Amino acid sequence: MTPRGRGGNVTTGVERRTQHKYIPATDAEREEMLRTIGAASVEELFADIPSRVRLDRPLRLPPALSDPELMAQLRAMADANVHSDRAVCFLGAGAYDHYVPSVVWHLAGRGEFLTAYTPYQAELMQGELQAGYEYQSMLCEITGMGVANASMYDGASAAAEAAVMAKDLTGRGEVLVSTAVHPEYRQVIRTYTAPLGLRVTEIPYRHGLTDLDAVARALSPRTAAIIIQHPNFFGCLEDGAACAELAHRAGALLVCAVAEPLSLGILEPPGAWGADIVAGEGQPLGNHLNFGGPYLGMLAARQEFVRRIPGRLVGATVDAEGRRGFVLTLQTREQHIRREKASSNICTNEALLALAAAIYMASLGKAGFRKVSELNLRKAAYAREAIREIPKFGLAFEAPTFNEFVVRTPLAPEEINRRLLAAGILGGAPLGRWYPELSDAWLVCVTEQRTKAEIDRLVALLEGLR
């Protein structure tokens, strides 16, 4: 970029920017640039791009805006979004509207922490490494597992990495995945594992729960793992201990995906009932909805699997003078060792979001974490019982739930959501998109954010539907 003239005008490529408009570069300027890069003409410069995809006219760009004009336009565009700050949210399905204490992002946003990436000169960043170590330790506490990594991209990719771990640990080539696992998790698992030759067999649900008889029939000496979700995609609580017994009897592992980690404040942790690997979504732990991302992948496993866990792990050690310190350890990633030996080709983690999760869990403490879980359970139970009493509405499944439940509706769920949105309410997730047999089913979520008055208003609106 070569500065020219006055008023901040600069030459850029083929155009020169002024305060309010772009003007073409002169022929002399173009020739100078072409000579510098060794091209005889602009056409030669773009010769490698097929002519059929080249734009043969100038870009149709509006005049440049001043900063105030641009900010006003961006605000107007942002105001077109409907989000949980402007509407009462009863939508979950893997992303949850929880209260985030102000301390979380006041601390996570501090300059010494504010990075989305684990630093390469890691040992110089003791504060961030300690935060990662604390996150891993807390994750082990809530899941009941022996070791956790420093985070992954999101719950779906963590579940897929768990499937790959199971393949590597058992030497087997098939995983059984319950159809009560989040549909998008299942899709990502298939995408991840297809190049690895790992066969994915889906197990049907029955009455909102994984069909254990179908699991027993599908198990074989090829099965590396059974993958379930708890609470599952329908909000129902699986019989994890029974799934673990089936898996272990066949020499396979049990992978538990957790999309709602706040359930672990009152539910028995997966490690206690026999899960070998726990994957999940950490967004509910101090991270906002963010219109779908970025999110936080959780992955924990039994201690003996530590050398096959993907991504980065932070370890505690002492230096030559006996002082406590933190280091990155066991980075079984394709960047650091031979590709064929790597346990994963993921080369990063969500350090900033893991930091927020650590601050969130630390600020709540054990009692606070349990209290938030209880509020989710009680408020969802209140809404569930109120909705089931509405004429022509009913529960799709009777299994116990945490903070989500499936409702059968007299109108198409999409139509219900359209009417609720006009009243300032984000409705539940229509399930027909993923389950054709549930085209009249609506997945409703109630978190600690919802008040009794908001729940009662939802019920009143549903009662008034015609």
C-alpha cells in the first residue's frame, strides 16, 4: 500500500480510497504495480482463475460511510435479530439460555486472559495455564472422570473425537449411536469418522429413550463403543448404568454426550455409572448463546486413557527450585508428532471459553452449581405439568426429564412458534425437521432464567391458540 496525496488517500490494488468514495488507480499506477510483481497485464495476473468465474464488471459497491453512519447501519441490522435479551426464550435443543454472572466476563475479558487460543510460548503464560488446569480439574469433578483436556471446538466435535478415541482404544471398527443423541452430533460423528473407515450404526429410541433391546441385538465383536446422550435430545434421562453394562459385557466402551452440563449438579455423574468417555457442550457454563457460537467442547475420560485423549492438556509441575508451575503436556496432535501417530488433527482449543467456564463454576461453587440445577429441574417440571393440562396438548414421552421435554401439539410447531414470536416469546424446537414421526412434536426448554409469570404467560398463550 503506497500513501499518496493528502487527506489519507491511498492506492490499493486497482483503486484509490478517499473519505467518501473509491476512484480507480491511474494507468501508470497499475503498470508500476504489475512491473513490481512481474506480470505483463492484469489479465495475466488473473490467468489462473477460470474465465467463467471471473467478474467482468466493476463491483456494485455503495459509497463509503463515515464511522457514525456505519455504526448506525450496523445497529439497525443487529436490531433485526431476535435474541434472548429481547424475547422470552423457551428454546434449547443443545444451546441454553442460562444466567451468566457479571463476574465471569469481567474477569475473562481482562487483558492478561483475553485470548481465544492457547499460547505457543506456553510456559510464559502461567495465569492462563493455571486457568486451563483449574477448568480441567472442575470438569473431572462434575463428570466423575479421571482426566479432561483443555477443551475442544464444541459438543458435536467432542462427541466425534470420543468415537475416534473408542476406535483407537479398542481396535474395533463400529460405533452404535442412539438416535436420541442430538441429530447434529450424529451428523458430525458420521462426517468425522467416514474417512477413518469407522462404521456408524444408529440405534432407535423407544418411548423417548434408547432402545436397550436394540442395543443388545446390535452389539458385536466389531463394536468399539455405544454412544448415548444424557439427558438425551428429548430431555429424557437415560439408563446409563444399563448401557454401560451392555457395552462392557461386549468388550466395548460407553461414551456419554452431555449437551446440558448443568444437569450434573443433581444427576449422578457419568463416571459413577460406568461411562468410559464423556463428551459434551460447555456453552451453558458461563457462555452466552452468541447466536450459535463460538461454543466450548468438553472431553473427559478414564485416567488410563490419558494418552489417547485428543487436543491439549495442562499439567502441574515444579521447577528446578521447587516452585509450582503449569505446562502443556501430552499434546498428541498432528502438529507436534508424526501424523500417523496423532490422536487428533484438531490443532487448537477454546481457551477463552474454557476460562469463562472455569470462572463460572468457581464463582457458583458446589452449592451454587447444585442450586442452579435444582431451579432448572423445578421450573421445567412446573411448565411441563401446566402444558400437559392444556386441552389437545400432551407429553410425547413419560420418562423423567431435566429441563427439556417434548410436547405433542394440535397445530404445527412452526405455526405455534410464529404466533409466539409475535408475542415476544421464542418457542421450542420443532422436531419434525429431524424426526418425521414427530412432526407434531415440540421440544420445550425451561431454565433458571424463566420466571413463574413467564411460564404462566406461555401457558395462557397456548390455551388461546385456535
